[in-house]
Amino acid sequence: MTELNLDRDIVFFDVETTGLNVIRDRIVQIALVKLHKNGDPPSELTELVNPGIPISEESMAIHGITPKDLANKPTFRQLAQKIWDFIGNADLAGYNSNRFDVPMLMEEFARVGMEFDISKRRLIDVQRIFYKMEPRTLKAAYRFYCGQEMTDAHDALVDVRTTIDVFKGQLKAYEGVDMLDEDGNRIPAPIQNNMQVLHDFTNDLNFLDATQKIRVQPDGTAVFNFGKYNGQPVKEILAKDRNYYHWILEKEFSSQLKQIVKEMMREIEKEKQANGK
């Protein structure tokens, strides 16, 4: 099995939830596996979480976790520091993690007053590798890359362990293999045993946030992708319309988006001070 070339610890994780809305729904189970850059054996953490809100019938049908299972379990607030400390400064990885698990975790931390910063972490979405190279499901990915059948799908810890196996199988299958983009242009060996390369490959660099509220134009300018300022540069709007800035912070937007606009506002204030305004 391929060994990962790590220059930083990396945490693969998966969450099961009350539903699919990353802002309104809650985590009911979280599983994390930390792979250490120094080669130590992986560390694992798995917790059932009392969400404090109902679990949708659709979600229960998928993961099988019921309110009875969670009745005496800790809330996320009670587990937050333990999870925070386990992750530490590690990079993050998972299956469909960029669009769901990461923003869901960020929302849970935000609700208990902890700002989980991902700006200096590399995010690797194993599903994005799979969908770009062999579009299918996690179960099919396990069969394709590992030659085995997956059982107990949608148990969070099983999903995490399977995702790690699939990831290693992908590195073995694709390292050194070229691919074609949508226009038929050759992309030389986009899969490498290098976490920065895989971060770039698995993230949609056209958007700054998982909910796709801020889009990056070809010239690198970040523009709003919604609302009355749709298509207009974010920093220009924040500089001239402070009410809009506060409106974003107060409304039901993702904590990730709020972190981004707060950082942009800090940059605006620094630029004003540097210019003596």
C-alpha cells in the first residue's frame, strides 16, 4: 500500500448529520483519523453527538442513527475542545469533505464561539479525485481501487477508513498518469504524492467558499456571486458599504463566508492605515 508523503499531519474525517443543510443541520456522529508526518501509527477519534434538534427521516434511513442512540451522548459544545485539539494544525481530507464535512464542522465550531480557520490548511477531497478520474460512489471507488467490497457504509469510522484506503489506491493508480481537461488539453500527471498538489487538484479554485457565494475571476479578483452586488468586487463593496458587511455577518450565511469577509475587512483597514486614511 502506498505510503503518504506528508510534510504535515493530515486528518481524514467524516460526519453523519441530521440533514444536508450545512448551516441549519447538526452533526450526530464524527470520526477522525490522524495520519502523522513522523510515521507514528494513526490516531483515531470517533464520537456520537447529541444534536439538540430532530434527525430527518431521510438521514436516519442513510446512517441508521436514531434519537434513542444519542439521548445520553454529549453535545458538540461538550466535545468541541476535544475535537479541536485532536485536529490541531493538521491538513484535512475526506470524501466530499470540501462541500459538506468541512463547512459542517466549521458551523458547529462557530455555534460554540470557536472560529475554525482553514485558510492555512490544505484540503484534500478524495471524491474530487475520483470524480475527475473515475466518476462513481465511495463503494464503487473501494471496489475499483482496492479490489474489495465495502460493508457498513455510512458508519462514519468505516467511511473514514475506507476513504484512506481509496486515497492510497488512487495515488498508486494515477501517479505519473496524464489526463485531459474538458477542452481536450493534456494535463501532465495531476495526481502526485504531494499534499499541496492534491489540494490544488481537489479544490474548486474558482470559489473561495463551499457555498459558492464568492467567485474568483480569471484575473484573481474575488467578486460576489449572489445578491444585489452580484459580479462586483468584494473588497470594493465592503470598503464603501459597511452596512452590507454587517448584514452578511448577521444573516444565515456560512461561518466560512463570514470568516472570509472579516479577513477582507481587516485587509481593507490595514490598507487604509498604510495610506494614512
